[in-house]
Amino acid sequence: MSVKRIWAIFVRQLYLIRGTATRFFQIFIWIIVDITLWGFITRYLTGTAGSEFSFTTMFLGAVLLWDFSTNVMQGITMLFFEDVWSRNFLNIFASPLKISEYVAGLILSGIGRSILALIVMFLFAALVFSFSIFGFGASLAAFLLILFLFGIALGVIGISIVLRLGPAAEWLVWPIPAFLSPFIGVFYPLSVLPEWMQFIGHLLPPSYVFTGIREIISGGTFSSSTFFWGFFTSLVYIVLACVIFVGVYRKAVRTGLIARYSAETVT
């Protein structure tokens, strides 16, 4: 792979963001709405319960971490959609750019977008709701790593869906984080779920992150086994996502579907 070509994809996204203010603000608008909503909910719960239990750390922290993973996914898929919407998709694949370089460029762009969003999330939560990231301790880096890897996997799977089914299938991509959230236990332990949902939850890396968070907030210590299983399953998802994408891309090229990529569907 050529580092220059990967960097070119990244720089192109920077020019797109710099050229249109709406692209820049859309990175933050929904996460700020989420933080504001859950911030006031946790403030209300704390005032009502009248206990020393930290609703802010539990719920607002969970929202921040899950939004981070969602933002990583959307950072990759949105950049792919930009090429689809601008009808620049076929131009890119007609160039000497390799598919691996293109995907690596999307991931690099998603990394930059998600890091920027993460900084804004923590600063906004700290300024408005006095939320401190230090409540998670050094384990925060481990949690973010798992969520980051899982977000990349979801992003690659998302662009695979659209590449196979066409731009009209983008509506299938946006609900993915919302669909997964009940299974991973963002706001509650997996034990409250039916057994079949618990089984699915244990297959999803974020469930280990939020289990670890609750253990620490409850006075426990960082569990290395919980981190290991979360990290291991996230790597499995990345490998699986890459296999799916490569298979979809090769089929699209072999059957000529990529040349008939339209604004509606690919059949």
C-alpha cells in the first residue's frame, strides 16, 4: 500500500470539511444533543435519589463512550457516502488507487474525526455538567481502544452493505448502533436481559466495556479478563468486516455491478 495515496484520501476529506461549514458542525451536533439530554436526566436522578451514587458517571459516561464508538463508525461511512453522493465513486475506483488504500484512507479520516469529536464531548460534558473523565481512571484508554476497534468494524461493514445493495441501502446503516445498544447493556447489566439477548450481548465487544465500567463505579477494580475478551472479540469483528468487504468488492468487480452503481440500487 502507498502511504501517499492513503494520505491523499485523508487530505481530500480535510478539504471537504474546510470547504463546507455544515460538514464540520455535523460532527458535533448530535453528540452535543445527546450529552445535553442525558446530562439533565442524570442531574434530575441525582437530585431525586438523594444518594451518593454517581448517576453522572454511570449514565453520562456510558453515553459519551457509546457515542464515541458510533462516531467512529459514522466517520468512516459518511466519508464513503460523500463519494457516492457526489458521484465520485466510480472515478476513484477507475484510478490507480487500490481498494485497501481507499479503505485505509477512510479509516484514517475516521480516526481524526472521532478524536476531534471525543475532545469536544469531554470538554462539553466537563464544562456544562462537571463530568470528569478521571472517574474511570487509567482504564479509560482500554475502554476507548475496544470501542474504537469495534467502531471501525461497524464502519467497514456499513460501507460493505451500501457497496453491495446500492446507495438507497444507506438507511440500513444509520440504525445499526441503535439496534445494537439494547444488547450491549449501555445503561444496564446484561443480567436483566433474556438469555437469548445475553448470548448476543456477550458476542459484542462493547458489552465488556460497559460491564467493566459498572464494576469500577461500584467500587471494584479493572478486570483484565473483561478487557481481554472485549479486545479479542473486537479484533475478530475487524477481521470479519474486512473479509466481508473484500468479498463484496470482488463480486462487484467480477459481475460488473460496480459499473452500474446508481443512485437507487445495485442488482
